[in-house]
Amino acid sequence: MITCVVEYVIDPAKIEAFERFGRRWIELVNAHGGNHHGYFLPSEGASDKAMALFSFPGLAEYEQYRTLFGKHPDFIEADRIREESGCVLRYDRSFMRPMLP
């Protein structure tokens, strides 16, 4: 299993747009073979940091999912939320291997 960790710097004034963006991606990951653990929004502390965690059975399955970016209409529509709203200022993606019991 591989878990993708996406750390975002967001515009706190556009949190509602970021929530729409996150909800849409949760649906897409789950519909295309992944298991979305959720988006995490600011509560206390820094108001401009958010995070997403989702897993795939392996890197090959994640790479298959990534082939849909910029091609599949649902993926284009989801990215449009981010682009048009300006809710995401920058993001960093890394991959982790979960330690499970």
C-alpha cells in the first residue's frame, strides 16, 4: 500500500472553495481505485495549511489513476475549482508507506 500525502498552503479567505475542491477529489479518488482518508482543514494554529491523505494498493494503481489528470472530464472539472477560485496557493505531494498493525 502507498499513501499520498498532499500538504497545501491555502487562501484562508477561500476556505469554502477549498472544501468544494476537496469533496470532489474525495469522490474521484474513491471512484478510481483509491481509498481517500480525507481532507484536513485548519482548526487551530496556522490558518493557511491543509492536508489530504489517500491510499492506493500500490504505486502502479496510483500511476494508473494519475493518467486521468488533464484527460478525464471529471478530473478537469475538479481542477477547475482550484484554478478558478485561487483557493490553493501551493501544494507539495509526497508518498508514505503506512505502518499497519
